[in-house]
Amino acid sequence: MTSDHQKIAIVTGANAGLGFETTLGLAKEGYKVIMACRNAEKANQAMAGIRRKAKSADLEYMNLDLIDRDNIKAFAAAFSDKYDHLDLLVNNAGVMAPPYTVTKNDLELQFDANHMGHFYLTSLLFDKLDQDHETRIVNVASLAGKREGADIFFDNLNFVDTYDAGPEFMGLKGMTAYSQSKLANILFNQELNDRLAAAGKNIKAIVVHPGASNTSLGRNMSWKLRLIAPIITPLMGITKPAKGAESSLYAALRTDVKSGDFIGPTGKKEYNGKPGHSEFPPKALDKALSKKLWTFSEKHLGVKFKI
Ligand SMILES: NC(=O)c1ccc[n+]([C@@H]2O[C@H](COP(=O)([O-])OP(=O)(O)OC[C@H]3O[C@@H](n4cnc5c(N)ncnc54)[C@H](OP(=O)(O)O)[C@@H]3O)[C@@H](O)[C@H]2O)c1
């Protein structure tokens, strides 16, 4: 890598919450950041907001909707036409507990957007990440993927008739499906790391969880809860987005982070505190499960993720 190497990062869901803060942090470190967002207006507003905080930030918006496979393909093609390498891919975008929705890909929305879209995107960008110098993929999971009962429910992946059942979080239903999608992020990273190691690639795959931050992820909560959130969330140890983004930035930037690491806040209940190593839930160590998810994902997409 020469000294004039332009460091390029893609951050999905860069217009809000943790994606915004991750983009800001990377821009400050000299990365050119491609803000991969589904809404141009929101992306441009966020870009202006980041530039107010970091005047020289080198940013570009490119449209990406993770539940639209043609759009993901077009995004990867447009990026690949313009750039000859990618140093960092942050698979950050996510949705939590929306009203029950099955996408046009015939998948429950959270599984499709949070896992499948990122799996597809990563496979399409892989050649650009495969360089002589070290590059990184950061997958943003959640404590929800660590919670007891989190699983990949292959016998009813779409939660037909069961979506609203199961434990609620601040009045939100569909949390078991959210947990499934976030465990999928961890399992994807596990299998990706194994395959990268087997192929001797100079790419680190790191999975993170941000703890708990007050972002628009809770947009599906009742208006009453959203109204009082700024007051009650600090009392619960829920942090500001800049703090939540620290796990992703740690995974992206620290030289001592290894491929396959799981990074998260080390404070009380892992909600906040300095980033460090987080323990994998038992399900994440089930290699048969991570392989099964990989095979399922390839089959559903009709692609081979070549490493
Ligand atoms: N906040 C937390 O405490 C917390 C805890 C654990 C894990 N996480 C994870 O952190 C990540 C970021 O969440 P956040 O808290 O920053 O939430 P957020 O403020 O709601 O941001 C989510 C971002 O994802 C984008 N997005 C959603 N669906 C998309 C799609 N189909 N295609 C492209 N972009 C899409 C959103 O775009 P729009 O603005 O257009 O909707 C937004 O930019 C998520 O993966 C989430 O699961 C967050």
C-alpha cells in the first residue's frame, strides 16, 4: 500500500444513528466514506450534518436498499465501476420490530434487511475487498442476538402466526424475529471468518454489538415512549449514538483487533462502557448452524459467495 493510498469505506445506513456517527468517525480518520442509504434526502441532510462537524470530510452518497436485490446489485456495480478497491465495509443498517412484513423476496423484513441484504452486498463487493493490503468487514449485530432463546428458526423463518408472540421490549413486538436477524449477523461473521482463514485472505471479519443507544431504531415504539425516551433512557444506561458507534469504530480502526473477534461495550449489562471483547452466545459457536445459514442464504439468493 503506497502512502497516497485513498482509504475507502462503505457504511450502510449512514444517514442516522450509529451509521451517522461511524461515518463521522471514519471521515475524521481520513477515510473517504460512501454513505449507502435508501433515501437521498436523508443522506444529503446527514452529509451536511457530518460536514458541519468535520469540514474536510470526504463523503459520497450512493443509493442502497437492502431489501431490493436489483438495487443491491446496481449499487455494487456502480461502486465497482468507480473504485478499484474497498478498505472497509461496515454492514450497519438495520430495522427493529416493524409491523409484521414479508418482503418481495418472501422473507420476514428484519431477516431480509439485516442479514440477507448484507450477505448479498458483501458477496458482490468481495473482489474489491480482496487486496494485497489488509481490509476489513464489520458486521453490526446486537445484544438481541446474544439473548437466551435467540435462534435461526428454519422451520418457520418468516414467523408465520408467531411474530407477535414472545418477549416484548419496551412494548415492541417482533423481537424474536429481530433476535433471529441479529444472531444471523453473528453467525455470518463466524462462517465468513472461517472461510477467509481457510483461503488465507488478508481480510478481517469482525462482529460488533453497540450496547444500547438512543437512536431511531426504536421508531416503532409507541409515541408516548418515544416522547419520554430522552429522559428515561439515560437512567437505564442507554447511551447517545456517538457512544454506541464506538464498537464499530474500534473494530474498524484498532490494529490489535483480530478477524473473528466480537467487540462490544464492557460496562454494566454491556449497555455502555469502553469497547472490548464480548462473549459469543452458545448458538454462535454452533458451526453446523453457521454453515446451514450460509448455504441457505446462497440458495435463497441464487448465488455462490466465492472466497
Ligand atoms: N441503537 C442501539 O441501541 C442498537 C443496539 C443493538 C444493535 N443496533 C444495530 O445498530 C445498527 C444501526 O442501528 P441504529 O441504532 O443506528 O438505528 P437507526 O438510527 O434507525 O438507523 C438505521 C439505519 O438503517 C437504515 N435502513 C433500514 N432499513 C434499510 C434498508 N432496507 N436499506 C438500507 N438502509 C436501511 C435506516 O435508513 P432510514 O433512515 O432510511 O430508515 C438508517 O439509516 C442496526 O443494525 C441495529 O440493529 C443498534
